[in-house]
Amino acid sequence: MLFYSFFKTLIGKPVTIHLKNDVELSGTLLSVDQFLNLKITDLKVSDEARHPHLLALKTAFVRGSVVRAVEVPKGAVDCELLEDAARREAVRAVRAVELAKAGGRKPKAEEAKTAD
């Protein structure tokens, strides 16, 4: 969910999407979903000679599984917000592991306190 939330903050900003088949698409991020599928508008292709068939497109839907990397403008990233969200996500993951190790039950010390 961290990446999904991050990409939602980039809606309306210019991005460059590098695909696994070495195509680079630039444009404005229009939407993103939980599978990290991206929709961009004002589409431009970096290598027009190699991909002339893409020149007619104005908008594209890019499946998340074919994306290699996404370039974002330097000023578009709020590093403090991203660091805080990553810390919260890590704490949630640690708590989930601890809960799973305990068999989904409260630790014995807490059970003893509630029995008194």
C-alpha cells in the first residue's frame, strides 16, 4: 500500500515510465490503482523512430506488471512524508509477525493480567 499511496500523490505531475520492453513513455500521470497500473495523458515516446505506432496515442493505460521503473520530478517527492509512511509500514509488519508467532493470541503476560 505504500507505493500505491506514494503514486496517488503524483497524480497530475509529469512522469516517465520505463517499460520492460525498453519503451519509455512520458506524460502526465492521470490515475493509478492498487495494482500499480498507470494511466498517463499527453503521451510522448522517447524514441519516435523505433516506435512510430505510438505517436498517434494521446492517453495510455500501462499495466503495472510491465513497468520497470518510473521517473518522477525531484520536487514531487515529499521525503519526510515518505519516510514516516515507511516507518509506520515497518512497525505494522513487525507487529503482524509477532502476532503470527504468538498464534494470534495475546502474549501470556497480558493474559495473566486480564485474568486478575
